[in-house]
Amino acid sequence: MLTGATIFVIGSAVLSPATAVSYDCPSESTAVVLNDHDIAIAKREASIAEMRAEIVDAGGSTDDQRKLLESLQGKLAKMKDARAKLIDECAGKAAR
């Protein structure tokens, strides 16, 4: 019998909007982290889009919503920068 946590994990994997890409990196751990970044970036972009839609539907944003949106966008930018470094590392261009 499946536990609630198991069902949640399976459901999350099945319903996940992002799919992992197979990267051909010299280090398998770099490829795994790169996939994790891709999934996290897709989820953050979806969250930001959803929040913007809610703000439009509400007719404007509050200070709290603006601060949260700015925070999410900042975290997304950092995640994209980290992903770019991982891409360079995967391609063998990382600074040594």
C-alpha cells in the first residue's frame, strides 16, 4: 500500500511541468545539478507568471506583492547565473 508521502512524490513527478534534459558533462554530478537548476528555473518562472496574472486580475499590486515579486525575480536571476556557470563547467570552459 502506498503512503501519502509516496503518492505525493509520484504525483509531483508526474505533474511536473519541467522535464529533465540529458546533459553530456564530464562530471555526472554537474549534469544532475544542471538538471535540478533547469527544473527550479522553470518552476520559478511559472510562479512569477502566475503571480503577475493574479496581480493583473486584482487590478494592481500591494507593497507586499511587489516585494515578493522582486525577491522571486532576484532569486531567478541568481539561479540563471549559476546555471550559466554550470553550462560553462559542463562544456569545459570553467575557470581553473
